[in-house]
Amino acid sequence: MTTIEPIEGLTLESNPRSQARANLDILVHRIEWSEEAFEDINAYHQALDNLKDEKRAIFAKLVEAYNTGDLEACYAIGCAHSTYNTGVKRNDEMAHQFFLQAAKAGHPQAMVSYAHSCIRLNDSQDSPEAIEWFKKAADAGNLNAMRSLALR
């Protein structure tokens, strides 16, 4: 037998008409609240759309900076491609390439990100290429790389 959760606030009175009216008032209030919540949901989704536009604009600026040779922009584009919700579609292969480019240019955190990318793409915790890049990043003073090497 299916059970339902009783509607909070509904009460039984001796006068069925006043009871029905009170119950109707409660339900109407809930419907009005639901419509307000729906409007808020629409506002929420509009805000998300605006945020997507902002993220796309930021990403476009990163690409401009990258095209001028900005190393941080190269790393940031890799990060954008390696996660969701950044204004671009997640693409692990693209992230891998940007991390490698920044790592080769000497960016220590990109070295770590590239090493993690090697592990993820090769599905191997003991990827020789990853270990090599962790060592390079550790030699550059990156604590994340040192920790990753210590855990191996």
C-alpha cells in the first residue's frame, strides 16, 4: 500500500466548510510559493547563463594572452580544459597538450599537472613520463610534486 506524507498545516475542524476553506488557503499559498520559487529558478538559470558568458569572455582573454606567449595563460587554458564549468568543454587531450607546452617552458605547476594528466590518460600510477615530470617539478621546488613522489 502506498503511503503519502500529510500536508503540514491542514487541520480538521468541526465545520467542514471552514475546514475546506482553510485547507484551500494553505494549498493556494503553497502554489503561489511554488510559482515564486519557479521564478527564482528562472533567475538562477539566467544567472548561470550570464556566468557562462563571463567565463567564455575570460577564456577568450586567456587565448589572447596565450597568443602573445603568456606562460600563465598557457597553463590556465590547460586547467580550463581539464575541468568542467569553465566556459569551455572538458577535453583531457587538449589539457594534456597545454600542460606539456607550459611544463616544457618551465612552469612548475604545469609540470605537476602534466604528470597527473599522464597518469590519467595512461591509466597508470607508475607512468615513467609522469615520474620524470614530478621529479622536474620537485627540482624546481614544487611541494605538490615532492608529495606525489613521496607517495610512490
